[in-house]
Amino acid sequence: MPYSQFLQTAIQAARAGEEIIRHYYRGDIGVRLKEDRTPVTVADIETEKAIKTILQTAYPEHGFYGEETGRNRTDAEYVWLVDPIDGTKSFVRQYPFFSTQIALLKGERFIVGVSNAPLFGELAYAEAGGGACLNDQPLRVSAIQELSAATLSFGNIKTLAAGRNWPALAALIGQLNRTRGYGDFYHYHLLAAGKIEIVIESDINILDVAALSLLIQEAGGRVTDLQGRPLNLESTTILASNGLLHDTVLALLNR
């Protein structure tokens, strides 16, 4: 797919962040807990600063919403959303299920998304109307239309189990071919590549999934929250699918 200037800049920023992540991985990362009891490291902070510098130098008029540095001019026409290390707990415990997430929001629509998992060796990206790629190979969701042939991957099962959808989710599981809990960026990459069909997560931050939601949509899939609403900056749940099963899953979850 051809790269727009927006996408080129986002990939450049992700690669700059990758250099910092590789430097700190398995090193002294200075872990501390934020107010919500989630960990943050010097790698998170320095990675976001490097990404922010590149994005704001290229587009000083754009807004910015970062996991570590917060919101700045989010009422601008264009707003960059950045999670420098989505999966900090994995990073801290030194296994490679973490990624850098960069998305560009125009109005209410995500138009660029980059998901870079450097220690996993996967760089995925998408642009509205331009398709989606993983390591420069085009992505396409599966054509599976029956729940009995579908695979579902969960994220944040603890909060799902405490929510109102849990009994309906249990009923859904009974109709599926397979369930797994790949988590974080990885199950979205699998979904976009046609290797699984459904992802359900709760207790999310939009920074975790903004880029990934565009990746799924540009690969031919569909993304909403668990009530079927479009994602926005305040969304806390997500249902991503190959599109063919989306309405069926929504109906089962909300009956």
C-alpha cells in the first residue's frame, strides 16, 4: 500500500520508539506504580517523549493524547493517540507481548494506525481507505460465517467475569470452535490476518486499541464496543470481528 505523509511519520515515530524500547528491555527500567496501580517505566516515558517530538515537529497544529503525558489540544481537527508501551506488565516481566500504538484521529474517525511489536517482530499499519498490512504484507480477515467454526480470543477476563455480559458470554463460548486469550496487540494482528475471528475485551483504554481498530476495519472486519456503539475516546470495551459474525455475537451478548 502507498504511504501517506501521515502514515510515514507515524511509522518513523514508532521506529524511533523501538530504539528506546530495545535499549531498556532486560535492563534497568525504573518501575513505579501510577495512581491506578499500573506500572510505568523510564522506557514508557522516554519512548512517548521521542514519539511526541517527531509527531509535533511534523504537525505542530495537531493535538496529542498520550498514555504518559496526557491530553493536549484534543479539540484540534487532528489528534494523535499514543501508547508508547501497551503491555508494560509484559515488558517489565521480560516477555515480548507488548507494542507501541499510534493512531491519528480526524474528527470522530481514526485515519491512520500503527501497531509495532519490536521484540515480536511485527509492524502492522493501516490507513483509512488504503488497506492494512503486517510486515508489508496485505491483511485480510477470514471468511468464516459460522460460530461453530470460529475462534474467540479474550482480554481482561477478570473484569469481563464481573460484568453483566458474563452469563451471555458463557453461552457464546459454548457455540464456538475454540477460545484463547492471546491478549494485547497480538490477537488483533491474528484477527486482521484471518487466523481468528473474534476478539472481546473489557477495561480498555482507547489508546490501547485505536490503531488496532483501524487495522481490523481496513482488513475487512468490524469494530464496536460490547453494546454495538462506535469506539470513541471514552470507550472501555471492544468487540472486534471478521464482520460476518459481528451482529450474531452482539445479539448473543446483549439478549
